[in-house]
Amino acid sequence: MTSTLRPVTTPEAVKRPGRWLALAVLVLAVLLVAVDATVLGLATPYISEDLKPSGTQLLWIGDVYSFVIAGLLVSMGSLGDRVGRKRILLGGATAFGAVSVLNAYATTPETMILARALLGVAGATLMPATLALIRNLFHDPRERSLAVGIWGATASAGTAVGPLVGGFLLEHFWWGSVFLINLPVMAVLVLVGVRTLPESRNPNPGPWDLASVVLSLVGMIGLVYAVKEAATHGFAWATLAAGLLGAAALYGFVRRQLALPAPLLDMRLFRDRGFSGSVLADLLTVLGLSGLVFFLSQYLQLVQGRGPFEAGLAELPAAVGAVAAGLVAGRAARRFSVRAVVSGGLAAIGLALAVLTVIDETTGYPLLGASLLVVGIGAGFSFTVTADVILSSVPKEQAGAASAVSETAYELGAALGIAVLGSIVTGVYRGFAAPAGTPAEAHESLGGAVEVAGHLPPSTAQELLASAREAFVDGLALASGAGAAVLLAAAAAAWFLLRGRRLDDLP
């Protein structure tokens, strides 16, 4: 971006009173979303047992949230720039809590999928608003780096708090209780945020273009749906039509943004190599990790026989590593370079995923724990620095839209990762050799096999579960290898695209 687009920084702006208290409120929103994302993985076996979804429905429960939120993030980020980021954050938090109740009391797979989709609508308002408010609260580059680090560390802490709290609730209450934990966090956020958060918006935003909103939503959902269906069931005319519709809508969206005097998303942002390189790094990182994250809780519980709380503890090293790395990432990027920290973090994740290709049913925890710790450290360094680069590459008036691009890359990567890597696990799993007469439900998911085994004679059940678990682990190992390849490719791309970028050079 040229210097004419950079905001004028005043001493009063740099030292805005109450900015750290306001940050504490913002990270509650991050905690809300992070906790919700992690508890779903723990609750999946219980949801499978109670609602009895098919394998495809189970994947939809896992990724429909990401589909919807990816389609709406840019629109909601731009809306926050126009109507006020505080207003849309608090409204979104209220809706998020209300829809969490619908998730908790879903009684059919279809209702659960709908509830997750509505949660995506509410969630699309939260993350862009938090980052945009940070951009407007902290104008000093070093303070902003620390604030972004705290923001990222809280998200990582949420990934630890979610499994621990969720595991405790699952061992003592029904699975719907893991969604109700959103309510007290939402209540604190709204009540305190009303008093402490400053309002900010673009002073000359232009109209909110509804046609662009529709094009963005149709484009993202159509494209991601096509990838998911092709990965799961192969190519079909309906899949091809959805993909073409999505691509055409996204093309129309880009053309419209270039023509509008006040676009939802200023496409000129992508001319900045640091901005576009950071967005690409985030997308590829989440794509490579999401399949592992979605299936890891099932591996720990249904393969290794751990309880929900113990499974949550087993995933703790990833969050600890991410928190520690996130808090020092800005300092490390200034001492070395942006590209060294980001590329090094991505490469570390890739190597850790490569190690996980050797897991089997009896893999000891030292290998799992060490790998997850390295994954967390790499992610903490990478995500924190890329978020800082993305925020700092744009004028503060466009902070909401830029933050939404960052979050869209994250959610799109999650959706594609669950669809593609999740389909690898599912595809390998479905081919396992089951005893004669085994119901078809056993081939839909490992949770389905466990449910079926409970109604079979002991010897037949043991044979079924042994074959099913072996196939599941084989699929998980293959998906880890694919994720490792994606992460190492992302590390190489970041090394070239972030060349010469330094945090102290940013406004």
C-alpha cells in the first residue's frame, strides 16, 4: 500500500486510554469461538450415538459452520466498517449465544446441521470485528504486535479450555451441555463490552452492496461444496454445476468490487505481496491441519479408549505451545524476519504432521504429545505474525474488511481441509473388511461401528472393532501425510512471498 493510504498516527491514538481493558473484552469473543470449535470434536462420538448421522451428515455437522462463515465473513467485516464494529460485535455475540441453545437441543442430524449453519451466520460477525477493533485501538506497531499476540494466544487457550471443560461436561452431562458453555461467556462479553469498547467505523463507507453479499455467499458455498462432494463421492454433474456456479459468482464478485466506488472488499489490497502471502499461508496452514484436528479426538477416544476429559488433556500441548509462541512471535519477527518466523513455523508443523504418519492403535503418548507441542509452537508463530502483517498492511478504515479476508482464509481452509483430508480418512475407513452380516452403519463412521458392535456377540464385535480401528488409523496416517505436504509447500511459498517484509516497516 502507498503511504497516502496510511493513517496519521497521533500521540493520543497511540496511547488510547483503556485500550488494554478493551482488549480483554475482545479476547472473550475469541475465546467464545475457539471453545465452540474445539468442543465439537469431543462431542462428535456422542452426537453420532444419539443422532445417528450418516458419514456424510457427520462431515456436514463438522464443516457447515465453516462453509457459512467463510461465505459471510467479508460481508460482515465490511458491514462492521459501515455500521460500527462494536455494534456488530455485541449483536453477533448475543446471536451466537442464542443459537448455541438450538445446537444444544438438536434432535436430528438435519436440525444439527441447520443449527451449525446459523451459528456460522452469527460467528461471521465476531472475528473480523475483534481484529478490526485491535487495529483501531493500537496504532503503535510494537503494542499492536503484543495485542495481536494476546488475541492469538487467547484463541489457542480456547482450544485448551474447550476440550477440558467439554470433557468434564461430557463425562457428567449430556452432549448438548458443551454448547451451553457459550452462554456465560457471551453474557460477560456483552455486559462489559457495552461499557468498555469504543465504537469505530469507516467515516465515509459508501453503501453496503447487497448484490456483492449474495455473490460472495453463493461463490464461497458453491465452490467449497463442489470440492467436498468431489472429494467424497467423485465427480458428478451436480458437483460440477455447483463448482461452476461458485466460480462464476466469485468472478462476478471480483469484477463488481473493481467497478464499485465503495466496494465491500478493496481488491487492491492483494497487490501488497505481504498481505496476499499472509492470507495464502493462513489458508494452506489450516487446510493441512483441519483434517487432523477434526479426527484426532475420535482417535483418542474411539481407538485408544480415552475418556473425553483425558482426550482433552492429551490435546493440551498444542494449545500450550501456541500460547507461548504467540506471545513472543512479534519480538522474534523483529529480531530475525517475518519470513523466517512464518516459514519456520509452517515447516515445523509440516514435520510434526509427517511424524504422525507412523501412528497406530498403540502409539504412546510421548510421540503424540511432542508432535502436538511442535504443531502448537509452529502455529503460534505463524498465525500471530501473519495476522499482524495483514492488519498493518491496510488503513484502519478498512480494518474490518481486511480482517475478514484473514478469517475467510482460515475458515475456507478449515472447510476444505475437513472435506478433502476428512474424505481421505472416510474413504480409507469405508473399505475395511467387516464380519459377514455387519450393518451398513458400521462403514459410515467409526462411531457407527462402535454403536453396531454394542449389539453384536462379543467375538464378532471384537473382530469388527479391530478391523474398523485399523482402517481408521490408516486413513488418519494418510491424511497426516497429505497435511504435511501441504504445510511444507506453504512454508516454501511464505519464504518467497514474505521476502523483505519487516514488522517495523509497517504503520
